[in-house]
Amino acid sequence: MKPIGLYIHIPFCVKKCNYCDFNSFTKPELISSYISALKKEIETLKDKDYIAQTIFVGGGTPTILSPEELEDVFHTVYKNIPVSDNAEITIEANPGTLTEEKLLALKYAKVNRLSIGLQASQDRLLKIIGRIHTFKDFKINFEAARRIGFDNINIDLIFGLPTQSVNDFRETLQQVLELNPEHISCYSLSIEEGTVFYRLLQEEKLKLPLEDEERQMYYEAIKILNQSGYEHYEISNFAVPKRQSEHNKIYWSYKEYLGLGAGAHSFIENQRFYNYPLIEDYIYSMKNLSSAVAEREDISIREQQAEFCFLGLRLLEGIDKKVFKQRFGTEFMQVYKNAVENMKKEALIEEKGDKVRLTKKGLDFANIVFAEFLP
């Protein structure tokens, strides 16, 4: 059986956040029809020779579903695809949609990892970014999850938010550390076209921190979390020992994954394909065509090598040259000698044994490094 990471997309939200450009919609009237279509797509796995090493249910806000709907989705998965023993099974959850009843349903459905979106601990910042919850709501949900027995919880944070100071972010880190989560993700705010924040930026109504302040927030995360026993193992991710995100490491290690649901992307047998992103198109396609795939693309060897490199460089341990040769049948330095030498001159990457990895300076200029590996 072919081992894969399985991703399932739930594209519904109570309210779209002001920074969000994910494939999500405020159309609760479509939930029931969507679940029916999703179950039909999950059932197509019965004909495949796959085994799920990890399962990740993301969104949107998956915990907008009722306990019964959540159990139904997971039950359909387990009925149609083998799942590895001790598989990491994650669901994203947003405060304001997470109840004890849902947590119990998720526990019953064998979910063993929660990823909770907090973003900031200051209520004024939560309001600015359009979240539907307060910090108190988050803490109530987190404590309920612990009571029910969830012992692997990630907390998502964003830095560089409008009006956010370095002290604000430091306070958020300290308040989160008091809860002792197993994993913390710290993402820099990105202003994407089509979002509320993009419009406000165009209108010069968005007061963002200075670039130096934003960088200082990132340095604070690295310093404070390292001092608190978290390993900085990927550009934006920190974990206590043995609690790294196994599902996300499938992406960063350029291994195969299958995405189900509206807009979900897949990478199988050197082919990339994705489903129709609009909920209505997805439902129609599954109902009438028994497939929701909108487009397929074969990936050339040169593109595969480039993607292997810039995804692998996101990991602090870097690229393994031996793995590169095993996968592509050619020496890493034969393909990338110029790129490596250029980046070493700028002190952005370093070689250590068989590994090529970002330096501390390289973390700040990662996109420049990644571009050097493009075909």
C-alpha cells in the first residue's frame, strides 16, 4: 500500500477574518450538501491502494460542523481507507465554535491532535483582525480540551498585526506558555489580495508595525520558545520533543499527499492536481461526475528537484544530499553547485555533513534563498 498524508478541507466559517485568503465561505446553508459530496469523495478511496500515515482536517473552520457531522466524516474515512497504527490525526479548531460536546465527539472519532487558532492574546487585536472569540474563550476551550484528554495541542499565532507592538507579541507568547501546549506555530502576517486588510492597505488605513519591529517579534519567538524547551524545527514552527507536526512534515519532506474537499490540493506520483474551489462547483461535480478534480499537472524532474529543495529548506535541519540522490539519481551539487556557492557567499546557507540548511541570517531572507533554487 502507498503511504500518504490525507488532507480533508472544510471550507466554512462563521465569519471570514480580515487577513484570510483561504478557500473559506460563510455559507452554512450548504454544509449538509457539502458533507454528502465530501463523503462521496472519501468513498472513492476504497478503490485506491493507499494507507493514511496522517490525517489533517483543515479549513475554514472544521469545528463549525455539529458533533454528529464531525463523527460522520471521520467514520466515513475509517470505513474507506486503512490508517497507520499511531497515525497523527489532527483537526483545526477555532475558539467560539469548540464545545465540550464537539471535543468529546472528536475524541471518540480518534482525533489525537488539535490545532487551535488563537493568533493573539489581546482582545483589541482579536477584534481588529476579525476573530469571533476573546482570549478568555480560547482559554476555556483549551482547558476543556485538556480535561477531555487531548495531550497534543498546537496553538497558532500571528505576528506583525496592525497596531501590534513587540511587547504585545511577547505578552502573547508568555500567556500561551503558561498553558504548556505541545506545539506553537508563529506566522508573519501576509497581506493578500482580496482580503479586508488588502483593501485597507490600499486605502492607507492599515497601521502595520515597522519591518524592524516585525522582525524583532520573530526573534523574540525564537528566543523565548527555545528558552522554554521548544525546538525551532521549521521556519514558523516550534515543538516540545516528539511533538513535531508529522502531517506538515510530509509536505516539507516532499512526500505524497491527497487532498479531499473543495479546493484541496494533492501530490501523487509526480502529478499535482486540485479540486474545484467553489463549494457549489465541488458539490455539483461530485454529484454528477463522481470527481471534483479541476486540473492536473505533470511535474518535470527539474521542478520536482526545485520543490524538494525549497520545501526542505523550510526545515531547520535542511536538505539531505543523500536523500536527494536516492530520489533523483543525481548528485545534489551537480544540479545546485552555483546556487549553493552564491548563497554561501551571502552567508544565507551552510553545509554541514550531508545537510544544506539556512543560516540564522538565511531565516530572514528565506524567500531569496528559495528563489535561487527555482528552475
